[in-house]
Amino acid sequence: MVSTGAGGILLLWEMEALSWRSAQEAVRLVRSGDRVFIHGSAATPLTLLAALLDRHGELQDVELVSISSLGPVGFERPEVQTSFFLNALFVSANMRTAVDGPRGDYVPVFLSEVPRLFDQAILPLDVALVHVSPPDAHGYCSLGVSVDVARSAVRNARTVIAQVNPRMPRSHGDGQVHISRFSACVQVEDPLPEVDYGSEITERERAIGRSIADLVEDGSTLQMGIGAIPDAVLKSLHGHKDLGIHTEMCSNGIIDLLERGVVNNRFKKKHQGKVVTSFAVGTRRLYDLVDDNPYFAFLDARYVNDTKVIRENPKVVAINSAIEIDLTGQVCADSIGTYQYSGVGGQMDFIRGAALSKGGRPIIAMCSTTSQGHSKIVPFLRTGAGVVTTRAHVHYVVTEHGAVDLFGKNLQQRARALIELAAPEHRAMLDKAAFERFGPNWK
């Protein structure tokens, strides 16, 4: 730690006198038996993480806690698993092998409640590894493109180790951390991981995007989940007016809408005139846009995903995806049977928040079939599948074959509506399953 001047401000000469360490030296602060938070998404501290995992021969029973991450994290390496256990709060592609193996597991939790796990010492943190911007003249770094749950981790961890990177954007909002909070700092100049969901859009996803765009009224407030479908929706909104953004994640898809003036946040009740998010995942174009830009507010996920906050905005349209949905409307969005594929995340936070918003529209969107041609609308969820969004919470469901609103419909009405959204080659199978379930009343 370092001393600070009056008012907690770190003087310039004090910053210059800081003892910077190598990554290998910094991670020596981690001890056997520690629980270590790993900063997530595009802020994954890959240099620090690699140095930590390289200590596998000397550490034992170190628990790693994280939400989604990007880049080559190395959790799947067999030699690492003798010393480290991955306890994931959300599962991204680079974690699945580890989480579904013998040295990993998953905590089902709403993104809005992850900060509580740290604040209330339900998951007390010994160490936090974070990725930040360089300090400003007053000694404040920024958590950059991932404030979400990292703010709470920094507040609660006994020891905080920072990977300091001039390529990390300085975001406005809740992500300012004084450099005196860090027990060790490591200088890096690594490019941030980049993802361009817009480059992956298929014709089916474009059709879904057009259908959802028809449900979006001018003056709506948007929340977009992760993936190609949300970006396909954003590409279909160029003819709209006065849209706002209040979302847990923003991607490249919002850039053109901002430049065209389609998104101006004019009618939002919370943070009017600003894009509100808790993290950003995109390309360098997005990272440069948010850098030192007061138009963006990167806020704690406990606030951004709070249904009380979400519902205060008008006409909230929440767009989230599913792995499969059964004929009654139960949504599995985090697993393929017992195989943990992703996580609960913020889907339920925003599905419920949108439903409570005046004029809001919660939407579950997915292609009707998998890449192998299997129906994603099914008679019953797979054995072991997790229900992320209950059938009581589901309103709109959209596939490339159209959109339906299940709110207020009974089980048979839901089944009929969902069968119409299924791929034509699977409708007979679903109709037969519905008949077997509902008996002679099914017509």
C-alpha cells in the first residue's frame, strides 16, 4: 500500500515512486487456500492469470471465482487442476471444459446478486486480480470495460493486484479505484480481447431481428443480451427514433445507432441522456468510443440489473436468448442437459424488469433449430436442464418463423402458439407430443 496526500489524493511524485512488480512477483501475494476473484469479460487480466496458474506446483486449494472471461485463460490445463478449483458465477466458452470437469463447478445466481455474495461475505474474497487503466493525476484508475461485479470485489478483497494497461479505456461511472487500494501493480500493454457479434449474423438471425424490431416502439429503452441475435436487432432499428439504452452489456451494435441519432436516451427516467451499462464487449472501435466518454455510465451490476431501477424506464424491451424452450414456456438458457454451457446472468433481472415497466416487452429470442437441425422448441426440457426463466415470467417468444406473446395464455394455448414458431419439419412431432400431454381436448 502507499500513503496518500490530503483528501486521499495521491501526489504525482508519490505515484512515480510506486514500486511496480513483475507479474510473477505480484501473484506471490496469493497463498494456498485463498479464494481469488478474476476480473471478467474484455477486462480479463490474462498476464496476471497466466503468472498465477504457473504457480500450480507450489499452491494448493486455490479457488478461482469469476463471471464470463475472454481470451486463453488456461483453466483447462491438467497440471493446473491439481492446485486450482474454478467456481464460476457464469460460464463462458473458455471455461466450459474446466467447469464441467472434476475441478470446477457453477454457482446459479442472478448477476444483480453477485455483488451481495462478496459484500455479505457469502463468498469472502482473499485476493482480486483486476485489469485497470493507468492512474490519472489524482491517482485514480478505472475498471474500464468491466465494472459489473468487479467493483464489489475490489471493495471486499483483502488484497487487490492490478494489471495496469494504457489500452484499457477509462470509463465513467462506478469504476474509479484509487491506486492506493492496490497491494501490487503490474505494467502491461496488451490489446484487449475483441468480439464482433455482428460479423456472425445469419439470415435466420436477421429475420429474428426484423420481427423484434417490429415490437420496439419509438421511445423504448433497450437491454440486449450476448450474441448475434441482439446485434441483428440493433441493425434493424435504423428507422426508429428516441431509443434509450439501459443494459448489463453493450456491444458494437449500438455504435451506428448512436451515430445516426436513433439512440439519444431522451425519454429515459433513469440517467436521462446517458447509455447505462455494466460492461462492454466488442472491438477496439467500441473501446475507443467509451474511453473517457461521459455519455456512457458504467455502473455496478447490483444497480444496473435491479428490477426496481429497470422498471422506472419507459417501454423497456429486454432481448435475451435460450438454449431450448418447452411447450409450456419454460426457458433453459444456461445448460444443455446437465452440461453447464453458460449461466443465469442477468436474463431474469431484465425479463422481470421489462415486464414491470410501463409498456415494457420482455423477449426470449432464438433460432428454431440447433446447428445440427434439432428443434429448440421441445415437448420437455432435457433431463438436468436448468430453468432460467419460468413459464410465469415469459411473455414474448421470437424465432425466425415469427413472434408470439404467451402472457395470459393457458398451457394448451401456449403449446399451439409455440408450435407455430417451430421449424416446419418438427411441428408434427410437437403436435403429437401435445396430444399425448393434453389428451382428447387437444385439437
